[in-house]
Amino acid sequence: MKVTIISALIVFCWCSLRIFALPDEINIGGIFDANSVVQKMAFKYAVDLVNRDRDTLTRSRLVAKIADVPVDDSFHASKKVCAFLKEGVAAIFGPQSENTANHIQSMCDTMRVPHIQTRWDYRLTRNEYSINLPHPPSLGKAYYDIIFKLQWRNFVILYDSVEGLVRLNQLSKKWTVTMRQLPEGDDYRPLLKDIRRFKTTHFVLDVAQDKVYEVLRQAAQIGLMRVYDNYFITSLDFNLINLEEFKDSGTNITGIQLVDPHKPELKKLIDDWVIGEQRAGWVLPLQMRRMTTEAALMYDAVTLFAKTLHDLREAVEIPRLHCESDNSWQHGNSIITDMKWYSWYAPSTDSGGGNVFTPNQLSYRKVDGITGFIKFNTEGFRSDFNLDILEMGQNAILQKVGTWTLTGKANFTRTWQQTEDAVELNLQNRTLIVTTAITPPYVMLKDDHEQRKGNDKFEGFCFDLIHEISLLRGFNYTFKKVEDDSYGSKNRETGEWDGIVRELLDHKADQSIVDLTITYEREEAVDFSMPFMNLGISIIYKKPQKKSPSLFSFMSPFSADVWIYMATAYLGVSVLLFILARMAPDEWDCPYPCIEEPEELENSFTLLNSMWFIIGTFLCQGADIAPKAVSTRIVASIWWFFTLIMISSYTANLAAFLTVERMDSPVESAEDLAKQTKIKYGCKMGGSTYSFFRDSSIPTYQRMWSAMSNARPTVFTKSNDAGVERVSKSDGQYAFLMESSSIEYVVERKCELTQVGGLLDSKSYGIALPPNSPYTGAISSAVLKLKESGKLYILKTQWWKKGKGNGNCQREEKGDAASAAELGLENVGGVFVVMVGGIALACLTACCEFMWKARKLATDEGVSFSEELCKELLFIINCSENSKPVRKKSSPANTDSSSIYGSSNYGYSDKK
Ligand code: GLU
């Protein structure tokens, strides 16, 4: 019990000490100039609120000492500060102007009195007795993160004071930035006109909040507030800028805010001000009912100061100080240090006092002000804070699109769909300028266009396509013809674009539609929508004329080579048959079958007979002689096989030749063109086809490019129409390289022309828009929608097949090229091989038969084999003999040379 009472007494004494550690009334001084009326009010009402809220300062009251000083009048301000110090103040707040603030700060440093500022301070280090909110380098980081996320890489920074350069430092280090300082006075037009030269569409405005509106207004006057322009406004009071005037500009205006004006605490606070001032008999003007960031910071600074005083761990008295003397306040240091550390650590309950914290005694405390949570770094800078990222939306209403935090960087919370919806809203009822060129059937002038006005002059596939897209996206459009009739090519020397691309780059048009090919080079300069048509380069040429069949067209099924090979085969096989027949004993027969023992034998395969037999069988007629020996029969069979295949092939190919009318074209492909010099060829000057050949690394196309570029007179034309005209009139002496979709249109109407060969490349047409156009996504999705719904296909059919001038050309049924082509040696070569193989076999057989017979005769007649062989060979070589005597088998007694020939009819008689 005793212990409890003693403990209670100790706690009571400690609490009493704490409570009575602060004076009953604590003076705080506020110095304000004429530009800081709202800050002054915030200061006043913050003190009021602290005094009303008994939790913040339990026993003491704050007394606000306010001094009004002229702007930038340091002398006056220092006098006021001295007066405050004489009365005894715990802190000095303000002023806002830089020169005066620096002066006051050094006075406070000397007197060791806390000095609290809420103005932009560009210095990177702080005096000991001063804190500030928020920290410029952190703001610079916020700008950097946001611009990085917005993907700006090239922009102009407009700033009004050198202070800004500290914050903008990071931006200029990283990207291509043009920096310009706003001139004195309020005419910024000359500067803005100068900036217009850079053709940039991205601007960072780092100017005082009260100048932003004027800068934007003058930018709008000189045409720098278009849908393509983007502004990032660094002022933390973005929400206080009146953007009403720019709501229809379509310009993208992004900004940041530290104080959310929709916060309920803030609304309540402003209501308090209004009522408080009403009680004092003053109706608060409208512009003062909106909380500026600096006012909110002032409010938070006073609250934080009061909280720090409350949690102070030492008894404090506030002395009266004299500027002339060198005395100072001993507690100033503790207060400022505690204030810096306030948000990081809860105060120690250890009454040991001092500012020595150990980590286990301390814990993080979240201090929420109306400017968000408050946290200082060790140097007294508020480096960690959160920002809202805002964007001007429909009817100039600001929309929160993301947040920035020191650790999380810029985080845009808008979804892709929300962005697209915003763009679509922006597009509604806007009138877009559509630049085009007259190229049938994409865009054409109506026959009576002279009597018509505006869009009514035009018609065509692309015109209808834009109309469909405009219905989907709700915009209006005005068609106009490109001034120089060019689609857009880049000058190699100057790097400048011409034609449609130039107009888009200069923002003279909002989109362009025609047969404009999406190329890498153009894509780098401007934006393209999704492609609406796919195609490739091809050749348009005069249709080949029908060839009247030649007298010798029956020769066509085989090439000349095959005919020559066949003739050679015929002669060779005939001679071979003749020789083999002479060698084959079975081919030697008695011409008179009634003579049983003939004196001589005959061979029916004389040279002429052999040739007759071979030709007869070749023509499927047969002959009156037939081979009897195995070797000659093999030759005959192989020849018949050869004949069978050759005749069948001939017949089959002849049928194709006779039924298909042959159309002979000297050009079948780009290679054919490249190989020859007789037929000239060209393309549209400065178009994507022209660039394709100029930049190609493929040898064939390089050869074609050098032929085209060296040709005199020029083979390039001003338009596709001119090229087609030249092909029509050139009688086969000119071919035009053109895109397949256009060729398709032309050949439907000019029946004498045709597409030759396949596609040399593959590419697409797209709708071109200025670089970074906000409408690219909306237009692309509309093109996709039309593609998927089949509308594009319907439009194409309508303009290609049914459109004006369709000649309903009779489609030529192209014969099967394979069947109509001559049969080459490669087609029938195998037949020759089989024939040669068979012949070789026949020769082998004949040799065997011959030798076998010679050996037999040699044995029968008792002569040597070689002698007999020579005799037989001599007989064969002697081609004049077509009969030979029968050789009788000699008896052992009969050794007379006259009786050496055997009795069988296998011998022969020598008529000699
Ligand atoms: N479509 C082409 C272009 O966009 C024009 C025609 C061509 O070059 O064949 O440049």
C-alpha cells in the first residue's frame, strides 16, 4: 500500500513537472508580407485550433504574434523580429520572400531561436535552427519520376526563377531539354514564338502558380495548346489554377498536388476560417477559401511545433532576448532537434532528459498533417512526402491519375481502358483534318467535283473508311489534298520530310489516309494505326499475246535435246542390232527351209533391215523380220520399252500442248526483268516502292535499282496512274513495279494488263497520325473493329470489283504450266539409261554366245580356240558376206582343211 502511494506521488510530481515545464503562454512570431495573406490566416487559425484542442498543448496556450512587413524588406522584417524576441518568442514563422527569410534565418541562428519556413528553399543544406517543408531535391526527383513514367524524352522547360533550376537539375541531366527563363513583365509571346521553332510538343512549366494561367493563355494564342501538346506544371497548387479556358483545347495538362482539397479535415478547416472571419465582421473572399500549399504547410508547421513543445523532455522558459546583446536561448536547440526527430521517434519516458535516444527507447510515430504525413530528414528537410498526380479531364475537371512517393516513385493508377475512354471523349465532336492524295480507288475526286464543296468532292475506299471510323469514334473530319502530291520521303542530305509526312509533322493535319505504306523510316517520324490492308510489290505488264501455233508444233512436247538424243539412240540401236545379229549364231538361218542340209546360212538383220526394224517398232508398226537370238531379242525388248515410254510421254504432252493455248511472256518475274535490258521498268518516284529498291541489299533488286536509276529518259513516274498509262502504251517495252492491291484494281479495269510474278515483299497500309498523337489508339481499335466485322472486306469488294470503271475483264484460265512445258532430258533421261543398260546386257550375251560357239568349233575341228576366234571375228568384220557355208564335223581321220567345218547347221559355208 505504502509503495503504491509513493509511486502515485512520484508519477504526480513527474507529471506536474512536465505540465509546469512550459510557461502558461507561449509566444510564437509570424512574419508575413502582402503576398502571404492566406499563410497568415493559416497561422492564425492553426494557433487557434491548437489552443482549442486541449490534447495538443494541455496547460499552455500559444499566442500568435503577427507582423506584416513589406515584400523583400529585410530591414523592416528584422526590426519586427527583434521586437518579437524582446517580448520572448519560442519560434519565428515566415516570411515567404527569399531575401527577407535568409536574413531572419541568420538572426534566429545567432539567437538560437527556431525558425520555421514553408517557402521553396533551393539550398541543399540548412542552418542549424531552421526547418523547411518540403525539400527541393525530393521535388526534383518527383518531377523526374513522373516525366520518366510519362515517357517524355525531349521537351522545353520554362522556368521563372533560378530556384527552380535546383529542382529541374535532374531533368536536364537525363534528357534532351531546352531551358528558357520567362522574361520580366507579363508578355511571354516572343519567348513562346521562339520556342515554337523547336516543334516540340512537350513543355515543363516551372513558374509561380499565379503566372501559370497567363503563360498557358499566351501559349494558346500562338498555337501551342493543341491536342498534341503536353504540359507538366510543377506548381504544387495545380488544383488552384483555373484551366476552364483550355478545356476544349484537348491539350494534355498534368500537374501535382501536395494538399488534397477534397480532404474532409481541410474542408472543415476552411469552414472554420469562413465562420471565424464572419464573426470578426469580414466576409472571406472566394480565392481565400482555397487552401494554398504554402498555407497548408504553415498550418502543419504550427501544429507540429505545438506537439513538439508538448512532448519536450525538459523544463523550458522563454527568455526575452535583445538583438543588440549576444545572449541566446538555451532551449532553442532542443526544440528544433525534437521537431526534426518528432515523426521518427516517440519521446522517451525516461526523465533523464537530453536528446540522446537509443533505438530500443524509441519508436516510429506517424504524424499526419493536412499536407500528408510529416517526416524530416536529419538536416531538417521534409524529403519524404506523397504527391497526387492530376490531369485536366473533360470540362477542365482535374482527375487524379496517380501518386508519387519517395520509395514507390510515380505510379499511374489509370487503366488502359480509362485512358482510351478519355481519348474517346476528347475525340467527340472534334473536327480532324485528314490529308490525302488522289489515287484511285483509295481517294478520288467525283466526276462533278467542281460543282461540289468540302468533303463532298471526294469518294473512294479510304474516304469511306474514315467515314466509318468517324461514326465509331464520334468525330468530324475535313478532307484536304496534300499540297505537293507526295506521300512522304526523307531527303537524304537534309533529313527533311516532304508530302503527307511533312504535313503531319507540322501538325497541319490530324491524320492521313491513302495507300500510304507503313515503312520503318516513316514509322520513326510519325504514328501509324493498325494496318487496314496488306500487300506487296509486284509487276504490272502487258498481257502476253496469244501465239499462233507453229508448223512444227508437233515437235513441242519434247525439247530439241530430247529429239537429238532420240535420233542418236535410233541410229545406235540399229547398228548395234546389226552387229549383235551377226554375232548371234541363231540369227544365221537357211534361206530355204526345204533344204535340210544347207550349204550356206543367211542373216536377215542386214544394216538396212536393222534400221527398218528399229524405226518400225518405234512408230508402233512392227516389221516383217523378228529377232531369234537371245541377244537381239533383248535389244528389241529394250527398244520396245524405250519406245513405249517415249511415245506415251510424247502423246500425253502433245495433248496438253494442243489443248492449252500458249501465252508467251518475255517477263515472268523480277529476275527476268533484272536479266534483260530490252524491256524498261520503273516505279513511282519517291514512294515506298522507290525506297524499297533504293535501300535493298538483295543483288537482284540492287541490279534493278541501278538499271532504273541510270535509265534515260527516266523510268520513274509521278504517280501510279502515270506508270500504268506508260505500260499500256509501251507495247511490251515497259513494265511497272507497283503495289499488289493497286495492281489488282488496275487489272480489273484494264484488261490488256496483268500482274506478272509474285510479291517481292510484304507490307501494309495504315492511317498516319502526327507523332505521339493521342488518337492513335482510338483509330487503331476502330480499324480493328471494322476489320473484324467484315466492313473492310465489303468496302474493298465494293471499290475494287464493283467500283467505277470496272471492265469485267474475262479471266484467262491459266493452263497448268507444268503440263504445258516441254519435257526436258531430266523428264525422260531415265528411259535412256534403261535403254543403255539393256544394250550393254545384249552385247554381253552376244559375246558369250559367240565365244561359246567358237570354243565348240575349235574342239570339234581340233584347232586352237584363239585361231577359231580370229577366224570367226574376221568373218564378222567382213560385212559383205551375208551367208556362210555349213561346217561339217570332221572325222578324226579327216584332217583336211576343207573338211574342218562340222556337219551340223551351226556352222557356216564360206561362199568365197
Ligand atoms: N504506297 C506507296 C507509298 O506509300 C506509294 C506507291 C508506291 O510506291 O508503289 O509511298
